[in-house]
Amino acid sequence: MKNHRAQWPRSFVALALLTMLAACDDTKHYPASTDTARAMLVGTTIPDIAFGNSAHSGPGEATAEGVQWAVEVGPADGSAGDPEHGIGDKVMMLKAKLVAAGDGTDLTVDLTPPPHVDPAKFKALFDQHPGMDGMFRNIVQEQADSVLTNRPFSYANISGSMALAVLGELPNIRQQLDEDEKVYELHERDTIDHAYDSAK
Amino acid sequence: MRTWRRGGLVIALLALVGCSKGADELYYDVAPDDAFVRLIKADITGFRDARQCGMLIYFEPKEYDATRTIVWEVTSGDRTVARFGLHVVPKGSGSVIEMQIPKAPDGKEIYDGTQKYSHPAFLQPLRPTLRELVAAAMEQRSYDWHRLPDMPVDYTICASTRQNFIASGQPYRIDDPSGMTHEQAEAARSKYGSLPVERDDVFGPVGP
């Protein structure tokens, strides 16, 4: 166990490097004009495979800067989800910013909180889950690229950043497991003690 | 040639280290009288909570001052389901704690990891978990199952009854059929009358 823990810092360094590398290639150029690119992206939705059952994207909406997709809690059909978190609540805006460049468009991506979410809390959330930022940026990028190059959304193009996000979550998962274990042990002791007290 | 000699020397040293570690595994630099007092205060409740199965079990200690030995009789209902002792053997200025675990009918130790019980008292194997009981007592701390060595997972009925007990809060009883909760046993009795209840031969015959 001690050996495994000693490896965390090294994993963090590797993760940080990979995240930095992934972030280097943020701007992509497309031959379409900004208006054409916007028109192509508006109304599209990011496939559910990118979010699993926990969330889905709303349709792309036109903005002054480009196009944005709202990420909403729960699956698109509202059939399941965690009742503690409102199904359909907007939790994040995924943005494709379009800037005219030469005879085409430069596209960059951004993540922003929806209007009702405190930006500081939003930032804190991503600080706490370091791999998530890269993963969501990658998802927007793949959505935009697949639409603008007339090809299907490819899970293979986002699986790498998803894997990184999962790796980045390992310390949190570890901590959560430790906390859960403590709670379970307490419950175990309470149950046993209560049984012995009742038997007296 | 020299490499072979060095290799031989290393093997010999390793063998010696292995032997002395085995012999002094439970050696503590604690005077025998003090060691005995610490054993008497051992966290037997922590041990019980960490290792018991689904039945409630009770530990009755018997202290033998003259030999610095403490023996716990473990009962459930009116039956003895296990027994083990710890004996302080003076060594130098310290003490070696000797574990006394009775023989099972097959000549092996009770709860050695191979025994089958219909109404088990502990997760098996017992011996490594007693080492932690001793270590905790000598270090004057609570029993800590996280310090147990890696052991094969116990997939016997003990583990499942323990899980059910923790989940429901309802302990199993030695006078009910193996694996049946008391509620299930009572329901079956009201339907079918008395039920056959398995009995475990925990202990082997006492030698001459």
C-alpha cells in the first residue's frame, strides 16, 4: 500500500504533462466561413456516448462568439438519473468559439458555468477533478470537428482524454473508498455492539 | 567460483534470518509480568468485532498467574465454539508470547483455514489474527484488522452470515439450522415442527 501511494506523485506529473500536451492543440482551422460553421453546428447534439447516462447535451445554440451546448443532468429522455440532482438542470456550457481567419474559421473550445452556477465553484470543481477539463474540451472539439468535416462523432477520438480523466480521478476515488471504509467500519461496530447490548 | 561461494553464504544467512524470525516472531522487549498484564487487557472486543461470524460469541477469560497464561473460552448459547490461550514465556529480559490453539478432530488446529463448521465462531484462519491480538496488547493499542497479513479470503458460511448480520442487525443462533436466520428458523418451526440442527465437533480428543 505504501508503495502504491508513493507512485501518486509520479502519476500526477505524467497526468499534468499529458494534460498540458493535450491543451497545446486547442485551435483548429476549417475552410468554412464562421457563418457557415455556425449554421452547421447549431441544432446538433453531442452523442450520449460522450456522457453516459449521467448527462446529455442540449442542441447547439448560436451565440455571438459561436455555438454552445448546455450539458444537462440525466439522460436525454429523462428516464433515469439521480433524483437528488434535478433532471434537466444545466451544469455546464460547452462552447465552440468561431473566429474568421483567412478564408476560413479558427475554432477554439471553452467550458463555462451556466448563469446560475458560481464561476468560483465551477473552477474549484475542475481544480478538484483535474482530468475533466481536458475531457470536456476534447468532447466539444470532436463534436465540432465531426460536424464540420461531415463525419460521424468518433468515440475513439475522446477515449484517450476520458482515460486521462479517470486516471486523474483515482486519488479522489481512493479517498472516497477510504472514507466509505471508515463509515462502513463504524456501522459494523455499531451493529455488533447493539446486538450484544440487546442480548444482555 | 567466488560467485558460488557468495551465493551459498547469502542462502545460509537467509536461512538463519528465517529461523530466528520464526522463533522470535512474538518476542517483545517487555518483562514477563508486565507482558502478562498487557495480555489480560488485550482488546478482545476489537478482535471479536473484526473476526466474528454471524453468531454472537462470548469470551470467558481464565487467568493462570503461576504460568502467566490466559485462556479464552469462546461460547455461543451454551456451547463452546472455540478456545485459545496466550502464554508468556520469559526470554532474556523480555517475553515470547506463545499461542495455544487446540487441535481439531483431524489433528490440525481449530480454525486453521481448512476446518468446516456449520456454526463457525470466527473467520479463518485464526492464528494470524491472534498475532495481531498479541501485538495490539503488547503495544497497548486497539485491535486493528488493517494490520493483519494478507490471507486467503474466507468464503465459508462465516463470511456470508457475518455480512447478513451486519446488514440486518439480526444475529444467527447456534440452536438454529446452519445458515438460517432466527426468523427463518422460527417460521420453519411453526410450519414443520422441530428442525434438525447441526452440531460441530470443534475439538479433537485430548492427548495423553
